[in-house]
Amino acid sequence: MSEKIVVGVFTCEGGSVSGPAEYMREQGFEQIKKIERGEDVVFNMGAGGLSPSPEVALLVSLQTDYAGWVGMRQFNAMRGAS
């Protein structure tokens, strides 16, 4: 049985990553591709020794990107409501 790792709203278990469905559809899978290409600073720093494991680094990167995604959605909603 593999270890379940949770960071914020994201989970990694058995080699699978899960998180909020709307984010994953709109941006999450693109963020994972960015990580795979070595283009994500948050993941690179974590995987370079700041996180206890690559899985944690992955989830921290997703959580960080998700926070920005939620913030922009809220900002755009407020702008539209004005």
C-alpha cells in the first residue's frame, strides 16, 4: 500500500494526483506538464531539497498555482460585479 500525501486540497496516492476537478480541468494538467518540462520554479526548488519528497514538491507546486488560480477568479468576479 502506498503512502497518502496531502498538501492543501491536493492528494497523491498510488502514483495518482487528485485535486479540485474544475482547477484540474482548466489548469492543473497544464501545470503538471510545466513541471514535467522542468519549467516550474516552485517544484524545482522543492525537488532540489526543500521538500521531503518529489511528491510533496509536486503537491506544493499545484497548491501554489491553485491559490493563484482561485485568487484570479475571485478578482475577475469582483471586477465583473462592479
